[in-house]
Amino acid sequence: MAKKILMITGDFTEDYETMVPFQLLLTLGHRVDAVCPGKAAGESVKTAIHDFEGDQTYSEKPGHNFTLNASFAGLDPADYDALVIPGGRAPEYLRLDTAVLDMVRHFFETDKPVAAICHGAQLLAAAGVLDGRACSAYPACAPEVTAAGGKYADIEVTEAHTDGNLVTAPAWPAHPQWMAQFLKIL
């Protein structure tokens, strides 16, 4: 049965972590509304391509412009069956938006499926929904996961972790596992 899925994104979201789940979920017949605070349907966000090239952290290159297909203003999270939170640098500033944090909390209060990847854990930590939960993320976000009361799931970059309604992964190389586990709880 097709589900209605909310994807919260923003400028400098990770390209693959936005495009791949968006397109995959649409391909499977789900409706995915990609939104960004302060932007309307038809506007776009800049993406960034993060790669692992042997440095101490990821490298960043310009990605594509990702066109939003829904407006953030006026949306009601109760209208959605699930939430997807891509990583990249967008969660760094999205976590300062109280409306975004309220939306994230809604999905946990109602036990709806949530998929977060990479730096998406920053939104989860800021929303206060990680207490007692295991959560994977980009390794640099591990201190935020534990400071928020979560247990950092230290898994391979190609793996994903499910804890109840929450599916998390460290980065885009985990897409097959991350999306498979998300679809299982969806």
C-alpha cells in the first residue's frame, strides 16, 4: 500500500542521501513530499556530494540543485505516514528551527517510521528523541547521539541499524541496507 512520506531537507543536504531515497520511494509508488523551511514547491536546495577519499573526514563537492515538490509552510506532519531525514550539512541549521523539531517529535510520539542517515542524527538529537535508543550516524555525530541519551550504533559504512520505528545509517554507502530496513517497517 502506498504511503505518504515527508522528507525534510535544506541547502547543502548530501546529494545521494536526498536523491536516492526520494527517487526510490517514488519508484515504489509512495508519495514523497520534499520540503525545506522557508521554501515553496518548485524552489530548489543546493546539494553537496560527500565522498570518502582517505582524508580524516569526508570531502565536499558541489552537487545538483534538488527541486522541492511541496511547501514547508502550512504542512501538517499528521498527514504523513513516515519521515526521511537526509544528511549533509543541512541538519546543522535545520536543528535550529522549532517547527522542524516539532515535526520530528511528532513521528516519534505517534510511532511512525523514521529513516535518518549521516548527519540527520543532529536533528534527532536536537529534537530530544534519542533517549534510550540506538542510533547510527556519521561517526563525527557520535558525541551528539550519546549527549542526547542515545547509544551510538558503531556499524560499517555499508550497514544500517533499526531500533523500533527508527532506521539509521552512517552514510550513503549504506543505502541498500538503510532503505531495505526502512521499507520493512514502512
